[in-house]
Amino acid sequence: MDVLDLTRLQFAVVTIYHYFFVPLSISLAAIAAGLEITWLRTRDDKWRDLAKFVGKLLIVTFAVGVVTGLVQEFQFGMAWSAFAKFYGDVFGPTLAIEGMLAFFLEATFLALWYFGWDRLPRLAHAATIVIVSLGTVLSAFIILAANSFMQNPIAYEMDPVTGRARLTSFTALLLNKVNLAAFPHTLSGAAMIGGALLLAIAVWRMAAEPAHRTLARLGAWVMVAGGAATALTGDHLGKVITEVQPMKMAAAEALYSTTSGASFSIFATGKPLPQFSIELPYLLSILAKGSPTATVQGIDDLQAQYAAQFGPGSYVPMIPVAFWTFRLMIGAGMLAAVVGAFYLWRTRKNGDAPRWLTRWLPLIPLLPAAANTLGWIFTETARQPWIAFGLTKVADGISPGLTSAEVIASLTGFALVYGIVAVVWFRLIRHLARQPLRLAEPADKSPEPAPVY
């Protein structure tokens, strides 16, 4: 691997690891806020106890997300300084607002929420966790706006003096059509992984503490709702991506020839894909443009078009990676939603889930986590060779003078530290999961009299 490949690998490791915790923070904050609001409305203290438990999971996850997020931003100075120098005027406002507004908003009010249970009025206390939840959503929206610029560059102009990209409208940057499509899709995926974590913890502890049944069904409902929203928002995002990056959708199907009424391959083999495939007729045209007879551009035609527009070179991404990550993303997400729905059905009317299901349910977070990760791998690798589509190639964005030894050393250091952080996070989550929920009795039940000695 040359310096470029090592640098890309390092950024991929840092980003993927960080993104394990981002959707968890978003979903756990929203769930904790919903539970506390439910407590205020019903005065049933079991919802307060659940809110406290979910909030503790949020605090641990948020702390790890902060550490890994800072390392990710360091990448722009360490390995991608040429990209940061050229696009700093565009990315600077988004990163600054996300760090100074959204991050500090979350951190400050999360501390107020944790330490303010017996110190703040109930409405004021509930407002703190609502603000934390809004902060996580705002942070996601702003960061996605920066990424959407890389997918669909808008709201910029080239400075004639510096020769760098200059932001012309921050509002237009935020309202990028890719951002407006990717944002709800990201939130939906976050709901799936947050619900899956709660379901896994609850099922794991249910034998020792039956009170976890409420938490298990809550997690399953969140996961199923997130799965349904992910499918709907993903359909819209696919059409937007086809409009701004037709090569990405063509690579997702390994479609080499422009085709009307294009099919979607469930499975394919061969090199390059597909030589033998199992296809669903017309599905790719529906996914790409919403019509079974729509024409989808092929890889060969797009390569010729880009070569004429941007100059000689290969503009085809890694076809096997795009092909399989797209399918595995869909498959993992659908399977997680189906498992959640099956659990809800089997546990209706106080029923019990089958033993074979409860044995494997503690691993259910792996499915939405894989779907989220594979989705980002597809998004970023299928954009290659561009770092900003149509403007700058990835090879032009790395820091000048960077050596393979330097990248290997930093990558090794990150891997070791991240491994330690992963163990710490898992042990803390397991420790919290082992604590009793202490669900309170309903408010209309009078307490037992104290014993008299």
C-alpha cells in the first residue's frame, strides 16, 4: 500500500470507529427525553427510572464519541492538510458551529441533567435532556452538510486571489439536496441501533430482573420504527444520489451498459460482477428514478463522459466493494427490523419469546451497527476517485511530504488506543446493564408500612 492508500485506511478506521457511537448518542438522548416526558405526563415513576438508566448509557457513549470525534478532526491537519487548505473556508464554519454550539450545548446540558435530578424543577430538568437531544440532532445536521458538499459541491466560488474554494451561502450549504435526504436517513439508522442496544440489554438481564420487559419492548418498537423510516428515507436518498452521482448507483449494481427497466441483483458472482446473478426485474430503475421503465446510465457510458469532461483517467470506483456493501447494508437493516417485529409479536399479551431467540438477541446491535457502517463505506468508496465530486480527487487532498512510516505509526497508535477505549466502553455498559432498574410501583399503590421493632 502506498501513502495514499494508507492515509485513506487511517481515515476510514478513525471515522468508522467514531461513527459507532454517534448514532447511539443521537438515539439514546431522544429516548431518554421521551421517557422523562412520559414520566411528567403519567407520574408513573417507572418511566423516571428508565430515563435515568438510558441517560447513564448516553453519558458513557457520549464521552467516547467526544474523544473519537476530536481525533477525527485532527485528521484534517495530520493527513489531509491539502484538502483542509483548499476547502477550509467551506468546512471551517460547519466544524466551528458543530464544535462550539452543538457539542458544548450537549455537554453542558447533559451535565445539568445528570446532576440536577433533585436540584431543578421537573419541567426545567426535562428541558435539559430535550436540549441535549436537539443538540445531537443539530450536530448531525451540520456535519452531514459538510459531507454533502463532498457528494454534491454547491454554495462556493473560487477565490481569484488565493485560488481556494470560498463559501458563498451558509444557508445554501445546509440546504444541499443531498443533506436534506441524508439527514432523515441518518436519524432513522440511529433509532435502529439505539433500540437494538436497549433490546439486547433488556433481554440479557430479563431472567435476573423481569422488570426489563418494559425496556425490551420499548427497544424493539424503536428498532422497528427506525427500520421502517430507514427504508422510506433510503429510497428517497437513492434517487437524489442517482441525480447528483449517477456513477455511484451504477457501481452499486455493477451496471456497465445504460439500461431501461434495469433489474436489481440480489446475488451475483463473477469478476467483474455480475456474470451470474439472481435479479428482481425493474427494481433498480425504481430505486434510482422511481419508474420501472426509467433509464439508468451504465458505468461504461459514464466513464467515457467523465473522461471527456474531466480529462483522462479512471472514474470507476471499486465495483465489488460498492456492489456488496450496498446489499449487505440493506440486508442487515431489514433483518434487524424483522427480528424486532418478530420479538414484539411473540411477546404480545405478556407472552415469552422463544428460547433460541433470546439466546441470540444480545447480539442484535451488531446488525444495525453493520448496516450503518456499510452504508457509509458505500457512500464514501463509491464516490472515488473524488474527494469533492467533480472538483478534487482524493490523491490531491493528502498532506504533502507525508511518508508511509508516519502514517503507519499514527495508524498503529490510533488502533491501540481505540482498542483500549472499546474495552472500557463495553465494560462500563455491561456494568450499567447489571445494575437493577428499580422500577417504582404505580403511583396509586400505597407503600407498605414500615416494620415496628
